[in-house]
Amino acid sequence: MSTDFSDHNFRRSERASTYANLYGLLRSKRWRDADIETRRLMLTIVGANQKPDCLLRQDNIQQFPCHDLVYIDQLC
């Protein structure tokens, strides 16, 4: 995966639509909002957003897709 997140390359990414809001928040240095969006994305990716407690459990974290973690990490 490329680590170049220029506007042009980011828009072309297959994950751009999923992470566009987070990318924008990070670019704008809106750290608190970016934290909230990261949490929302992580809950959605593992399906925990559909459970009553909306919590990431240990098994969710252990099975979290590595490519998504790497992508999130490389956005900032």
C-alpha cells in the first residue's frame, strides 16, 4: 500500500469513501473529532456498531483487519 496520501492519490484509493471524513478531520487538525470518527469506523468495521453496547471487545480487537489498522495509521 502506498503511503502517499496526497489529495489525488487518496481519492483514487479503494478505501477513500470509507475514510474520507477521517482524512479530512486529520488534515484539519480536528483531533477530537478524528478520535470520534476513528472509533465509529472501528466499531463499524467489526460490526460492533450493531450491538446494543457498541463496544470493541478483545475478540474484535484480535480479529480486526490489519490492512484497515495500517490504513488508519498512515492517514495521519
